[in-house]
Amino acid sequence: MKTHKTTLKNTLPPDFNPANAGTPLLFDIETTGLTPDLSAIFMIGCGYIAGDRLEVIQWLSDSTELCGELEVLRAFSDWLESQETPDSSFRLITYNGHNFDLPFLQSRCDQCGILNPLSAAGLTKNAADLYRFVRNYKPLWPVPDLKLKSMASWLGGGAASAPEGRRLIRAYHDYIRTKDSKYLELLFLHNTQDLSSLNLIRILCNYSAFFNGAFRIAGTGVLKKDIFEFIITPEVCLPKSLSYEAFDFHMDMTPSEVRILAPVCQGKLRYYHEDFKNYVYLPEEDYVIPKSMASYIDRNHWIKTSRENCYTWFSLDHNFMNSTENQKNYLSMIFRLFGFSG
């Protein structure tokens, strides 16, 4: 078995501290295939933050036999046990770990007849899978796919320079066959890049915090009589500029300011209701009423609602224009429509 340690610069802002983060334990495995019954773990890599540094430690099997995989698993387990109360100080961070890394690790531990080191340390209960977060905001990201390296590259991370997929597995078998250090370096480099990318994209969690209320309203006003503008100051670091449109609402985001444009009609704004199945839409009046009231109206004058037409209107009156709470509630409704809050 080979153990490799390296120190990288922590590229996240020093004040970045997402809720319930603890000390992040970045976790990534490399395997000889996608099916745990037919494949094995040949490398485990993890990283943790120490001040302005990202400390990376990796264990790689020198053998394709079961004993080599078992040695890696035990070395990782021993390292976890050597840390001070890991279940209270670490929070496990993965990318697609819930679908791949964690079940694969559990299956291989079962087949090797040992306890899962992560479960034994209490780290699987609150593990964060950043892929699930990224997938929930898919329409927001200007990337060709949701691969870890694509997300990291958009944020300014270095371009991948190590083999991936089948080429990585081939490099591992070439190392086992030749013990050539150049293959060993490529294997460690690939895993290190994954861990570095995983650390970098943690900052994307700030978008979730923003959409769930981490902002203050800096200004409001009516533009061109048919557009209402919200000027918002984020209370978290938003690393990149983004734009998004849906339901006639437009959003422009920069790291320092977010502008939301909402359509106005005759001095009124639309308020979209979440439970659209409990309403019916009146096309002639252009608003909805509760479904319980539909029996009092001619069936020819109402239709079923959808997310797009389940709204009522309210006036831009004193109660709205002078109430930060009402304005934030309206913004929360917009973010809910976008699918970005909650």
C-alpha cells in the first residue's frame, strides 16, 4: 500500500462557513469498476481544512487482490480513529456519494468482513452530497453538465490534467503491472483534483442560503410603469454572476448585488399560490379562486389551474411599499416559483 499526503491552498474565502458545516471531511474513492460485486476500491482519498490549507491524505492499494483493498480500508479506518472525536468535529462531504461512494464502500466492507469506517465514526448520518444540491439548481448553472470538474471549472478551478474513467482504471492496472512512478503520480493527481474541486464547489451552498433569506432589500421602485424592481444585497458570498428568467420574472445576480424585475399591470403585482390544485382559474377575470367556490360559478367560466396561472393580484399600496417583511415574502414567492427555495 502507498500512502500519500499533500498540502494545497484553501481557495475558499476565509469567512466561508455554511450552516452545520463543522470541519468538512472531503471524501472520494477510486474503484476498478462501477459494480461493487465485481469491482474493488483501489484508492481512498480525503481532505480537511486546516486554516488556509487543504490537507489531503490518500491510500492506494499495491495489489489487485482482496488483501490489498482490505489494507486500504483498514488504513483509512485507523486514520479516522486517530482523529479527535471525528463524529463531532467532521462533517462528511461527497459528490454523488449517496448514489455511489457510500453504498460502494458499504458493500466492499461487507464483502471484506469489516465495519464501515465512516459508519463506525458516525459520519454517514449527516453526510452532505453536493451533487444533489447542484442538481436541484440545475437551471441556474451555465455549464454543459453537472460533473464535478465542470462545476469547479466554471468557478475558476484548474483544468483536469489527470486521466478519468476507464483511462484511470487502465493507469491503475499499468501501475500494478510495472510499478512505474509516473502512473502512481497520475493516480494521486486525479484523486487530488477531485478533492480540490469538491472543496471549491462548497461555496455554491451560499446560493441556497441566499434564496432562503440571506439577503437584505437595498431598494425598490417601479420602472417604465410595467416593471417593479427589487435591488437586493446578498448576506453571503455569491462567487459568480448569473441570470435567470421564469414566469415573466427576471433575475440578474452579481457577487455584490441582485436585481429582480417583476411585471406590473395597472399598479398591481401577481401573487402565485403554491397549492395550485386547490384553486380554479377564471380566464375572464384573470385570477384564481379557491376550488371550494367553483360550484357557485358556471363551469364554462373557469378552468383547472397550473403553476403558470395560479395567481391573484394585489396593489402596490402603502402596506407593500413600506413593509420590508411583505417585500421579502414576495421575493420568497418568486424564488419558490423558480424552484430555488425551501
